[in-house]
Amino acid sequence: MGRSGGHDELVTISTSALLPDSIRTAFAPTVAYLNAASYGLLPTAVAEAVSAAENRRAEGTFDIPGVDEIIADCRVAIGTLTGFAPEQIAIGSQVSQLVSLIAAALPEGAAVVLPEGEFTSVLWPFLVRPDLRVRTVPLTGLAEAVRPGDALVAAAVVQSADGGIVDTAAVVAAARSHGARVLFDLSQAAGWYPVRDLGADWVVSVGYKWLLGPKGTAFLAGTDEALAELRPLGAGWYSGYNPWETCYDAPLRSASDARRFDLSPVWPAWIGQRLALELLLSTGIDAIHRHNLALADRLRAGLGLSPGRSAIVSIEAQPGQIQRLREAGVVGSMRAGRLRLGCHLYNTEADIDRALTVLVG
């Protein structure tokens, strides 16, 4: 690595840290897109697959049962990412629906610990239950804040607001020592950060951020013991053991595995998600992790910041800054009053330099 301290002294990234240029051909951005933390850039093949699916619907030729195999493939891919078995993975369309299953299963008076500033889709399902004892603590002290009697520790592994990263091993160890369950939200982590075998009881994630999928895909994965504590409150036709044979009348014929928590799938979204997962896994999460951190550290160096562990860079925003970035063809976002930029596999050094030209001149 090279020197840091300003735009004129950029970090020189070793080519071994960056993904090959061929990865870029899977995407077609017209801007420097640094906003995966809000909405991941769709690979061209994913966009085309979703469009083709909708066209088949318009023509009347869409094969609905055929999507079941695609969803099964997605469970396998999600299992590869997370370390859970396919039969331990349920599908949905948004994280809050899935977190709500866990919140609803807690006994009256249960104590839940979360980081301060946590994303509301993780926090609010617990707050809507006034009988729960919810407390928030600084992210860096999350593990130390777990105490006897706590029922659950819940946190996004990578924080949405600023990219802060949870010490997952410390949190799991602390929870285990006090008999608490652990829920990790992977929405800002899965797709670039290693999230396999974190030791959590449950993990959840959306698919439309770093997993590069269309909006409308999400998953919940858990250990058999932890899943057994949940009730399928959203039980419907797709949670049956054979959805096409159990979609009418009583008795209840739920799937015996995590599919009993499935919510009716957004079919075109899962068609696209499979292709996105294939791209990520074939590229390699470790390789994507190195690439993203190398670019994020180049950005941090240009801003005079120290190297970090996150693909998300959060800085104090100046008036009109986000608009100037957009005018220069750089897309980021404002979160918690700060400018948030995220580096992913489709980004290049040129994207970072374009952003720095606006930010520091």
C-alpha cells in the first residue's frame, strides 16, 4: 500500500487485492455507483432475467411452478454463504417480517440488547411489544453489555448508518455465557463480508443490497433448536409441505423444515436473485472482501482517514455535497446526517478518484 493523507497522496492498491476487470463487464453503470448500502447495482444478466420473466407473464407463458427449483437453488447458495443447511432457510420479502417472528416468540418480560443507532427493521419488531425490556448500548461495548437474564442479543453485523462492524465472536461468546440467543442481520454484510458460520441462532438478510438481487427477496436461517421456538405467524400456501397439493382447506399441513416460515415468493425477484448469488459465489466472497476494502481504504486515504475494516465509508457531510456528487456522476447516500459511500465488486479506482475530486478537490 502507498501513502495516505490527501487526494494527491492516494493509496496505491496492489493489483492482487483487486478483482479482474472482467467482473466489470457483468454490470453496465453510467455513473460511479457507491451506493450498495442502499440498493445494490443489478448485474445486467439479473436485470435481463427479471425483464424476461415479466415479458413471459405478459405473454401468458410464465412457468410459476418452475420457480420452485430456482428458490431451492437459492437456499443452497444462501447456505453456502451462511453455513446453514438449505432446510434451515426460510424465504420472505423483507427483514422486518422475519425478525418479527423472533420478537413474537420471546416470553413476556424478556430482555433484548441491541446496538445504539440500529436499523429500525431490526429494532422496531421488539419495540412494538411493550412487555419486552429492550435496551440499546454502544456498538463497541455490545458484548460487554450482555448480562445474566438477557434473552436475546440482536444486531446488524455491519451497521447501516456508518458501516461499523460488530465483533461477532465476542457477542456470541458473551451471549452463550449468559444463556442468551443471538440474531444477526446480514443485510449490509452478506455479499462482501465473510458471514459463514458466525455462531448465531438466527440470521436474516435482504437480497437487494450487497447480494445484488431485485427488491423482493429476503431470508431467515436458523439452527433447528432456534427455529423450533418460532411460530409460523405468516403461514400461507407456500409454507405447506407441498405448496401445490396443500394450498386448500384444513388440516394444517406445514412443511417440517424451515419452509414452514416461507412467505409467498416474489417470483421474478427470485429468478434474478439466483443469478446474482451465482455471480457472487463464483467470484468468491473473500476476493470481493479484499477488493472492497482496498477501494474503501483508497477512499479513506484520500479523505485523510485511517484504514478501516468496512466497505462502507461514512463522513461528516458538507452542505450541498450529495448534490455536487450527483452532478459529477457519483451516487452515494445520506444516512444519520452523514455522507455514506460503499464500495462493491463493480467499483474501480476511477470511481473512487471521481468521488475524491468532488470531496477534496
